[in-house]
Amino acid sequence: MEDLVVDKLYVKPFEIDAMVRSLATSIKQSGRGFEQVVGIARGGLFISRPIAALLGLPHDSITISCYTETGKRSFPLISGDYNTDLDTLIVDDLIDGGTTIELLGKYYRQKPTDAVAVLWWNTDSIEPDFYVEEKPEQWLIFPGELDREEN
């Protein structure tokens, strides 16, 4: 069986830092009054923690995973809980196919005052309330991932 060849884009730490600060600024300028930030593990946690700090809000996390390996989808796994009575900013690294956000809406997101913020958004998918850039075609490889064989 032949392995799937995926074009990869290696994201640099300074790029993420700049995007997180830009996202936090957009959220502040919106005037929306969130009471907590909830990061979606794994990818959303390295973004949600600094967003929570920049906004001066408490942080919590949940896990909704739809991928097992690079480019391969799996049956979704959901774990964790947070206070759904609070106005919540849900943070993830990206919206690609939208499955994670759809599951979030089905099981957690209950109020119109809740919002979703990501760094990258696939324009063919569900639009988040806040995003920084449209997602490129490549598979994004983040700092700290084991697949960092960049040249």
C-alpha cells in the first residue's frame, strides 16, 4: 500500500506569536465580553492559553479530535467539560473541514454569546467568529510536532 503524499507547510514560532497577538487584538476590538476561554486540545491549547492571558480571562480545555495521523480522519473522540453558563470564547488552531466545530456545537456550544476563534480558516468550511488568515492548501506542521523534518 502506498503512503499518502501530503504537501506540508512548517509554521514558525514567531509566526504563531504574531497571529495570536493579532487574534487577541481583534477579539478585544470587537467589544464582546467573554467570561472564559476554552481551548480545544491539542492544537488549540498553544493558542488558547496566551489568548486567555492577553484577554485576562480564565482558561479551560476540552478534547475533540478527528485526526489520527497526518491527513487521516478518524471517528471523533470527545472528552472534558467546561462551564457552559459562562460566555465562552472557544479557541482552536484552525477550522479545516469543520467537523470539530460541528461536534462542539452539537455537544457544548449552547449560547449565541459564545464564539469561535482560530488562526486559520478553510473558506470552504464553517466560518468562525474570529480568524487571522485563510488556511493554505498545505498540511500545517506546528512547532513541537514530531514531524518537523523541514529543510
